[in-house]
Amino acid sequence: MAILVLGGAGYIGSHTVYELIDAGREVVIADNLETGHIEAVHPKAKFYQGDIRDRAFIDSVFDNEPIDGVIHFAANSLVGESMVDPLKYYDNNLCGTKVLLESMVAHNIGKIVFSSTAATYGEPERVPILETDRTKPTNCYGETKLSMEKMFQWTSAAHGLRFVSLRYFNACGAHVSGKIGEAHSPETHLIPLILQVPNGQREKISIFGDDYDTKDGTCIRDYIHVTDLAQAHILAMDYLMAGGENNIFNLGNGVGFTVKEVIDTARKVTGHPIPAETVPRRAGDPAQLIASSDKARSVLGWNPQHADLEEIISTAWNWHKNHPNGFAK
Ligand code: UDP
């Protein structure tokens, strides 16, 4: 039996495939390569290029492969883009998931682990955030992910499918082998943007606001290594395979770092002064997002192995300095 990884050529998807294959699982990938990279596809995974909005395509994968469960990463995930092009997010994230679920129900495939996000919470009422806390997204990306969670809930109630939703905090870092890492175009995430400075691709890093109500005025985030996220997907799929009920888990280290602290750590890791300048706040950014992941630890047995920020940034630096243009030659 195989696991179907939708979006397995993307950042978190490709790292999850590497962990699945290391764990001896059979993996089938489907990815439209809109934001994913063929070079990130593990050579031992079977690959199909296609779009989850294409019912005939997704049906053909389920018809031809012995799929036991689905891990679903296939979505657009940029907060800023979702604010200027919300319908793109409704189309890919929601319409895509609708078509996927129709096909899963028709093929009697009843287990799905899916990428959700801390953006479902919006501005938190308190930190660390629990899964039961208020969800009130401040951007369209988070809104579509929350709607996807609800789509799974109603589909589950009607058709018996079971799901696990994993709400990631700030995914970062790269595979220890140095073979795969983060490669977005355009890049919008803090750590890869910081590392463009020592890589000679950017003169300085912009700090989006230093007037937040935090210890140094800059936003606080919970940075979690992509390989630790990947492990959580395997544990979540095993939980469903063992008969586990629908569930939602936060995935973070439970420790927050300010933007300035992240820049300082990158200075230490790279030995580069990394000049920084403060610019106005970015729309839609909550002041702080820190996860309580106690539930993932106790129910799934999740135990992040790369919690140290210096280690996280070192793996990212190892990737970016050797692949300054991502997967492009
Ligand atoms: N950030 C920043 N400068 C940048 C990019 C990001 O100050 O060039 C800040 C951003 O405002 C947020 C944090 O870094 O507080 C993490 O942003 P990122 O886009 O990496 O992840 P997000 O928290 O939006 O998912």
C-alpha cells in the first residue's frame, strides 16, 4: 500500500517524502509543479504531474495506485499574495480540496493528513496557543485553510472519512543531507531572505515594524524545523491507520523568537554582519504566534529533534549557500 503525497515537490511536502522513504514507506507524489520543483522529488517516489482541481487526473491516480492514505500539501501559501489575489486561494485551496474529497469519497479512500496553519488563529487571545483557542484569520490564506478544515469535518460526518489537520507555525530549515531545502519564487519568508544577505543577493534585511508590544518591538514567531514537521505527518498517518479519530494539532517548538533575535542568530551562524533596517509593519502580521504543541506530543508522540534556532538556521544556511538560486542551475 502507498501514501499519496499531494504537493510532494514543494518545500514541506518534499521533506515529508524524504522521511517517509527513509521510514520504508511506499510513496506516490502528485504535484502540478506550479510552485514545486521536479528536482525536489525523491528518486524512489513515483511521480505524477497534475492538478488536484482536475478530477480526471486525481481519479486516474487513485485508479492506478494502491493508495491507503493521503497527505495533502497542494495549496498556495503566501499570506501577502492571498490578500491581493484572494480568489486564487479560494480556487486552488478550496476548489482543489473539494475535487480531491469527491474523488477520495468515490474511491473509498478514508484517511487524510493535511497542512493547516497558525494563520487560522489570526491575532491570538493568548500565547501559547491551544488548538481549542479562537480561530479568526486576519488574512485570506488562513481563511481558506480554516474553511478546508471545516470541509473535512462535514465530509467526515457525511462519508466517514477521517482526517488530521496539522497547524504549522513557522516552517524553516533544510534537510540535513543538503539535497533539498526552501526555494520559493518570489521569496517572502524571513530566514531565507536574511540568508540572501551573506549570500550576496541582498544588501540588507528589512524588519517589518519595531513598534509591536514585544520585548524588542519586533514580531515573535515559533520557528519549527521542516524535518520535525515532516515527522509529524508520518505520526499523524500512523495515528489514522491505527483507527485514530479526526483531530487537529499545533506544530511548533513552543518558544518564540523576535525578528531581531532571528537576525542575530543568523549573524552568528554565517559570521556576516547582515545589516538590517526597520520599515513599516506588514499588513496582517499578528504580534506574536507561539504554539502549544503538548497535544501533538502526548497524542501522536511527536518529539521535535531540531528545536535549537542556531541548528535550524545552520541547516538553512547549508542549503542556501550551496543553492543560491534554489533548484535552478
Ligand atoms: N519579516 C520581516 N522581514 C522580512 C520578512 C518577514 O521582518 O523581510 C517578519 C514578518 O513580519 C514576521 C516574521 O518575520 O513577523 C516571519 O515572517 P514570515 O513571512 O517568514 O512568516 P509568517 O509568520 O508570515 O508566516
